[in-house]
Amino acid sequence: MKLENSVIIITGASSGIGEATALKLAKHGAKVVLTARREDRLEKLKKKIEDEGGKALVVTGDVTKKEDFETIVSKTLETFDTINVIINNAGLMPLSYVEKLKTDEWNTMIDVNIKGVLNGVSAVLPTLIKNKGGHIVNISSTAAYQYFPGGAVYCATKAAVKMFSEGLRKELAPKYGINVTSIEPGAVSTELTETITDQDILDKFSDMMNMTTLESEDIAEAILYALTQPARVNINDIHVLPSEQQ
Ligand code: NDP
């Protein structure tokens, strides 16, 4: 697929992997739709993209709200006429041991990490089907393959995203030419750990992160690779780990 002038919605674009991906794809000529809840961050990113000659639209929204996605899609169509790609990247990782029963945090992770992806897919799918093509990229994690301390619920949400992506690909790629990719990063240096409230995990985590982690740019590069293959090529999964991660 050629990125030049393709219209790409990126959720969780206000920081980390989403922000780096928006910058990279805009540099390659894509019109990027930046969405998340923090408007100031998104506006700053839009300005940076436009200063570099790119095109961007900001639509704030919460991925857990279907009505917010309706607005994201309608404003995208109004501004850029179509949608070619969605990158379902928004996510949270408030790790905790199950016995702490932080059930509100479990529910938030299920709402954002799983339902947020389902909401994104359901919002754009009618347009992709009408276009008979496109690409859905879901950000899963190496957590889909392995448990790490305090990750019982988080890992479950990322395994759900990976398996949902596989089902989507089987249903959509042969019938409509809509490719689907699950991206599975290991530790990336971002703000993701800032939602952790369990002190036992925070203590452990600083040891775990005592290695050279990936940069958001590394994951943006993997997404760029998946998106720029010929339409006949579906990159199902990309599992990227820091060299030092076990
Ligand atoms: P960040 O915390 O930097 O980014 C998370 C993004 O998600 C933010 O832009 C945030 O924006 C957005 N977000 C959170 N909740 C919502 C919501 N309810 N509605 C809309 N947007 C929301 O972390 P990363 O860049 O690391 O995370 C991006 C993805 O990568 C996540 O899905 C994460 O699970 C995954 N991942 C990250 C890894 C890592 O080591 N960092 C490893 C493997 C996977 P805002 O607060 O403005 O709404």
C-alpha cells in the first residue's frame, strides 16, 4: 500500500507509540487523524506534523465511548473524504497482583484495551468494506504470549486483542481485501507505567526496566513496514522485543 494521501486514524496519539507512529506516517505522506483524550498534546503534535509539511486532524475522544468514535469517523470523512487505516493503539497498564482486588483497574483495562479496539473496528469497518480494502492495525503486546508480575488481567486483554486480530483477518482479508496486523511490542520506554498504583509492582518494575528498552520509534517503524507491503501481503503479527528482554 502507498501511504501518500492515505487516511489513517491513530488512537492514543497523544503520547508514546501513537505519537511516534503519527509522526512517522505523516512524514511518509499519510493524512493522520490524531485521537486521544488530552487535546493539548494532540494539538502540539498536529502543529509539529504541519510544520514538517504533513497533514493532520485532531479529534478528541475516549475509545470506550462508541459515540466518540462516531464523531471521529464523521469528522475524518468530512475533512479527508475517506478512511484507509485504523491503528487501535490506545491502552492502559495498571498492573497489580490479583489478590489486591483492584477490580476498578481490571474493568478499566478491559474497557480501554479490549472494548476500545472493538469500538474502533466497528466504527471504521463500514467505510473499509465500502472501499473494498484497507488495513486494521491493533497494538497487542508480548504480554499476549507471556505473563509478567501483576499482569494477569493486562496479559489477558492483550491476548484478547491478538486473537481478535486473527479472527478479523480470517473474516475480512479474503472477502474484502482488508489486511489485519497485530503488533506485539516488548518493553518500550513510554508513559504506560504511570497508571500503576500497586507499590509491590512499582518496586519490582524498576528492576524489570533496568535494561535498554525499545523506543516508540522502533514500533512506529514496525507499523510502517506492515502498512507498506503490497496488498497481497498480510503481515499477521510483528513481535518486537528489546535485545536484553528475556
Ligand atoms: P502511553 O501511555 O504513552 O500511551 C497510551 C495512549 O493511550 C495515550 O495516548 C492515552 O491518551 C491513550 N488512552 C488511554 N486511555 C484512553 C481512552 N480511554 N481513550 C482514548 N485514549 C486513551 O503508552 P504506550 O505508547 O506505551 O502505549 C500504547 C499501546 O502500546 C498500548 O496499547 C500499550 O498497551 C501497548 N504496549 C506498550 C508497551 C510498552 O512497553 N510501552 C509494550 C507493549 C504494548 P490520553 O491519556 O490523552 O487519552
